[in-house]
Amino acid sequence: MPYVDRQNRICGFLDIEELENSGKFLRRYFILDTLEGSLVWYMDNPQNLPEGTSSVGSLKLTYISKVSDATKLRPKAEFCLVINAGMRKFYLQANDKQDLVEWVSALNNATKITVPKSGEQVAHNTTEACVDTSGAMKQVSYKTEIIAGVPIITTTQEKGEDQNGADRSVQRKPPGQLPYYLSRSNQDQSVIKAGYCVKQGGVMKNWKRRYFMLDDNTLSYFKSDMEREALRVIPLKEVNKVQECKQSDLMMRDNLFELVTTSRTFYIQSDSPEEMHGWIKAISGAIVAQRGPGRSAASMRQARRLSNPCIQRYTSCNGECSTD
């Protein structure tokens, strides 16, 4: 869902058909800035990109004449909307019906503010109404950094490109879809919630996008949703609390929550406030289901100690003390 960030801009992920009539939709992070009068899109949330990374494309709000539901125009593109801008139509895909309605409303409301007054001549420079050429040229270098429609920023990005340099970001992956290796053979595994988030590294303190998966007993994260081996598995029995991060202003991160364990505090950023609260609720619910209501990790450890006391006895053979 689109959300308002700390700079009062409307932000969120959408899929866009950057090449007109290509039928190929790419995942992008959009920022609707009414003060600047522009709609800009990036490979990922700029907070997760290297400083100074330019946008992939941009569009001045003054060139937008209408934004509407395009489901009937593009029946094969689910939750599709169209932006009419001069001689160009931009087709985008939202995540669901509510997301579609909210983006259409936000864009139309923004263009009402910036519509030129009567008598003013609207510039006929169609170049600005189209995708930023400089940004589009940079797309080539980013193509191989997309896995399953989501940007993956890691230090091993070179391995993400196949031998032919093919773009693997073309196919749109439905939100929350499980990795391919869990979709069939491992369906008996009770996965509660899965999806991409951005987490802070434990040593370098850099931020990387990871695929998270929550089940009844653990929270795991992977390099991508195509990986079989988890980078880390966090047992829920070690989690003391999960909550919205109180230091989000200091870290300059939107939608940030923290997972406090016995050994470390994990800082995790979601794509929207709804996703953040969804993760907090899901993790908290899984902890309650595992431990029972009102039982913290400390109380669980104490209960285990009390239920398994160390029984000392003397062996009949040598009289030495031993434990069971």
C-alpha cells in the first residue's frame, strides 16, 4: 500500500511497463512528491541504494492528464492502472485492488494541484513526459540485480547475472508467494508469513534486502526467494520481544521494527506501515502460540530449569557425584 514517508511524500512499490507495449512489467519503488511536482521511480527504496543513485525514470505531474483503472484495457495485467501523460501512456500494476484504488486516488489528487491555469500554454516537450532517458540507460546495469522481480543489493551481485546477461526481472511475482522449492514438496511446513524486508547487518551495519520466512518455531532469512539455504535461522524461543523501532528517527528509516533476541537486536525495515505491523503481529502471534500467553523468553528458560532440576546422586561403585 502507498504510505506517507517522513518527508510527506507518497511512496510504495509498483510494477511498471517501462517499454511501451512490451508487456514486461518491472518492480520499481515510486515516490510521488507534490512539492517537487514529480513522480519518480527507483530500482528500490533509495534508503537501500548507494548514496547518489539516480532514478530509473521520472514524470512531471503537469503532464499527467488522467489516471484510471486499466483492468479492462489490459485484462492480462492484474490490478493495472494507466497514467495518461501527453503522447505516452504508462501502465502500472498494483499489488492488490485496494493498492490500485489508493494509487489512482493519490495520483489524481496530486495532479489536480499542479494542473496549469487556463490561458497558460502547456509545453509540448514530450521528452520530459516519457521515461528519463539517462535513467533508462542505467537500467541495463541494474537488470542483473533483480531476482524474482525484487532488487537484491549484495556484495556478490556479479553472480546474479547469467552468462547471456539475461534480465531476470521481467516476470512479476505475486506478493507473498513462497519460494519455488517450498511450493510443492514442502507444503507440510507451516509457513505463517513470507516476504522481502531490508535488514541491518550485524557487523558492517549496512542494509540489505533479504527474503524472510516465519514458521511455527523460527524466523529465517535468505539471500533471495530462490535460495534453499537460509543465511540465518532465529529460533522464536530466543526472541524476547518484537516491536516498532523507537530509534527509527535516528536511523532515518521508515517502517522499521526491531526483533530483540538473547544475543542480538535485529533491525528490519518493511516496504510499508501495513507490512511492518503485519510482521510484528505475525511474529508475536507465533511466539504466543509457541509459549502460551504472558510467557516471555526469560520465563520460559526459568520454567525449563525448574521442570528439569539437576538431580545429584552418588554412584554405588565409587561414591562420586554425578548428574542425570
